[in-house]
Amino acid sequence: MNRQSVVRATWCVLGSLLAATAAGAQVEPLASGDRVAVRATNPLAIERRDEVLSVAWSAVAPRLRGATASRVRVLDGAGREIVSQVLDADADGQPDSVLFLATFAPREVQTFSVQAMAPGTMQSRVFVRHDDPRDDLAWENDLVAHRIYGEGLKKTPSAMSSNGIDVWLKRTRNLVVEKWYSAGHDSYHVDRGEGADFFDVGQTLGVGGTALWRGDSLQRADNFKAWKIIANGPIRAIFELRYDGWGDASLRVSEIKRVTIDPGTQFYRTESVFRTVGASATTLPIATGVVKRPGMVGTMSTAQPWAWVSGWGPVARKDGGHGELGTAVMVRRDRLTDWKETKDHYLAISRATAGEPVVQYVGSAWTAAGDLTSPQAWWSYMDTLAQKLAAPIQVTVQ
């Protein structure tokens, strides 16, 4: 074909496109791949770092040709790929949402695009692991780490019966759970530069364990009986635990606890569904709290939509323990019914309805990590987090 013929053919194609547009026809864009635009708005006059944004799979996948769980990535407004994760939240084998990380200035509005292309390699900032020999389940992000105990632990030399939640104190941004378990139980009780397990749980709630509150006393669950890991990064890790019936002859309950941890925060999210066992009660008095340690000072606040109860005090000096530790539980203020200080705990007492989810947030902060080095900074952090929880980033698909 000569040059004149090529020019004539090109103008014919353009003319057809213009005619189709004028007639109201849909013209496929000449692009390398389909994209769906997403707009996100920070409604608060505060900076928000490492926010996890979520877009429903059903809102983007039908508009992305060739999109699968392994062929989706997210770009920022400048066209750069950012960390993302396709999440199957109910573990049914089908994607439910696309997650991605972003940081916002006060009142900032940002645009993103979701694209049907395989993502690049992404370093995970969260992790959850079940340890078979001990029947522990441990989870972490880049700031904090925690652990909880299964039925199998009672068959080991530790033989501990507890639904309390442990704190592994970290002063590194690296993920340490796998490494510390590999080093052995005695090793991770000594700080070799990354932190250590300086926290004693015993037969308490630890940090964020739940119990019935009846007759001004705690009725705690035993160790978890079953576990299931649902997601494991790079942005979000999720697992579920099953606690069989506990209580007394007049009221016994069971619990399914779902734990979700995201990067860049001192707190993780818990969602518990309590069910009564052989009883007609529907409203349940639930206690969530933090165990007391020597020298600890307890503080409670209802100044924000999410109330919190916290303890702050020195880390136990055994095995070289050092620094101070803040621990806390946050509950919705409209569910809160009372605060209680007992011999062993600071407690938030709230009401739960059998069969309905109860959401709480549990966290810790160690001064040796260098982020929150005073109780005042810790309290301010929780007040700010409560504001964020009450006013999430507003995400819309364009």
C-alpha cells in the first residue's frame, strides 16, 4: 500500500469513529488495558498515614476485562503502582474486595485506578502464624506483635489454660514472628536488638481478652479449640478462633473471634460473635480489658465516639526487660455500660447481643520502639485513632 493509500485509510477509520460518536454509539477507548477510577477523600483535618482502602470486587471486576484474583493492581494518581491485595474475606474461594494502602494530608482528595494486570512483587507488612508444637497463634504488623493460646498448649510442659492475649514487644519494623519461633521459646524472651516477649499473661485477659462479667467477677473462656487463617498479607491478615461454651449453670456462651491486623497501626481489630448455650438470654454483659502490672496506672476516656481503657507502666525487669508499655482496649461508646478496676484488671464493660458481632480494637505501645514514649503521647494516639474510626476515608468508584 502506498503512502497516499495509508493516509486515505486512516482518515476513513477516524471518520467512522467520529460518526459513531455523533450517533451516540459507545466507542472502545484506545488504551493498553481497562482501568476503573477510584476517588478517596479524607474528611478530617488530620494527616492519615497507611490507611487501608477497600473497593468491592463486584464494583470493579465486571468493568475490568481479564481481571482475576491474581491479575489486579492499583495505581496512584501519578500512575505508580502501590501495594494492594485481593481479599477473600469469607474464605469461599471468591474475591470480595481489593485493598490498597495510601497516606492522606488533612482534607486531601486522591484518585487511584484499578487495572487488570498482574501486580509487582510486594513486601508484606503483616503476618499470622499457627505454631503446631505449642498450638499458639501469633500475629503482627510492622509495629506490634501478639499471641494467643490453643487447646494443645495444655498438653505441653507449659500446660497453661488461658484465653488471655500476649504482647511481643518489638523495636524493629521487620516482621519477627517466624524468626522468633524458629529461634525457640527461651530465645525470644531475651532482647537481642529486635525486642522480646517480656509480657506475662497467665490466667488473665492479658491485653484484650474477653469474658462474661457476672456478679462483679470475670468468667473467662478456656483456650481456643479451633483456628482458621483467612488472609495473610501483604496488607491485611485475618484469622478466626473458636471458643467452646463457658460460664456457669445459668448462662453459658461460646465465641467466634475474628482478628484483623493492618500495617502502620498500634492496634488490631477484633470481631466477636457470642452465642448462648442452652439459655434464652440475648443481652450479654461482656468484659474486655488489660491485666494490671506492678507500677501500672490505669486511665479511661469517653471523650471520643470510641471509648478506651488503658494501662501504662514499666515492663517487667526479668530477662532484661526494659522501658515502659502502654496497653489498651477501645470499644464503641454507645455499647459501653461501665468501667471496672479489679485486683488484676482494668476493664471496659459493654453489652453484646447474642448472635451479633461485637467490634473492639486492642493495642500496645513500647517506649523502646521510639514511636510513643510517654503516657500522654499514648493517650493522644488513641484519641486520634478514635476520630479516624468514627470518620473513615470516603471511597467511591467513578
